Amino acid sequence: MKSSLALIMALPNESKGLFEQAQIDVHYSGIGKVNAAFKAFEVIQATGCKTLLNLGSAGSSYFERHALVEVTSFVQRDMDVSPLGFEVGVTPMDQDHPGAIDLEPYFSHLPKGVCGTGDSFETGQPKVPCNLVDMEGYAMAKVCKKLGVRLISVKYITDGADDSAHLDWEENLMLGAKKLLSLYQSITT
């Protein structure tokens, strides 16, 4: 079935089954940039969506825990080819997409953030300027840009991207799922 909006999240842990209980189709990418890129491409091809909505969790030492933050720019916090003279966060020889991929804001009431994506669970300060971190968003943004699909991304801040991040992340997922479900329902009903 073709739809103008498709919902993608990284893990069922982030929805806690609440979206499925509400009869909402969720596509799960799995963890990391490769899985996210593949699943985003697959979902766009299968659904023909014009907008991909990414809801999920993120860490931040800038935003308060439990806040919903709309991502307006994604950067790669783990792309580092600086020994060859390239700026950290920039993929060499990729003229189509510079280091940051900007998104058009959708929610007027949410704070805006720059999300650093990387294939590591961040517990420190990333090498590129950003104020929240995830493990999938940049890859989804790149696929959407290449295919001409709008990406809207909202992250629930589960942890402070610090030494206790792994404990806080799991503990805060249920509250995050409830907030993300409420946000989703506010735009689709």
C-alpha cells in the first residue's frame, strides 16, 4: 500500500510495543549506519512514501533528559579521515553531500538540534559540533536526500551521553515511547 508517510525507528525497544498496540506500522532498521541506510532505502522503495518519519532515542549533554528534540541537521561524528587532510565529519570525495545534512523543520513547538551519528555508543564529547548523538540518523538523511524524500526526525533524550548512558538509556525508553507515540498521533489524527 502506498502512503505519503512511513515511520522508521531503530529498535523495538524504542517503541516498547506501544505503536503496534495502536495499529501503527513501524519499520525497524536495526542499530548502526549501514542497517539504517539499507532499511531507509527499502522502506522508501516499498511504500513510495514522500516523507520518512524517524522517531527514536538519543543521548545529549546539552538537552534535558526526557525532552523531545527535532533534528534539523545530521553530521557524522565518526567519519575521521583527517590524517589525509580532510575535515572531521566529511566523507572524502563525496561532493553531493557535505559534512552536514540539513532538514527542513516541521514542529514549531520542539527545540531544534544538530545530531551527530556514529557507529559507537557515545559516552564523551564527539569530535564534530553537535548537541545530541545517535547511531542511525545521518545514514537515513543521506538516503532521503539522494532519493528526494523528506526526512523528519525527532529524538527522545534518554541519557546524558556520559559514563552512565547505557543504564539511563534502557531505564528511560518506556517514557520515551509514550511521548513519541503521542507526538506521532498528534500529526496523523
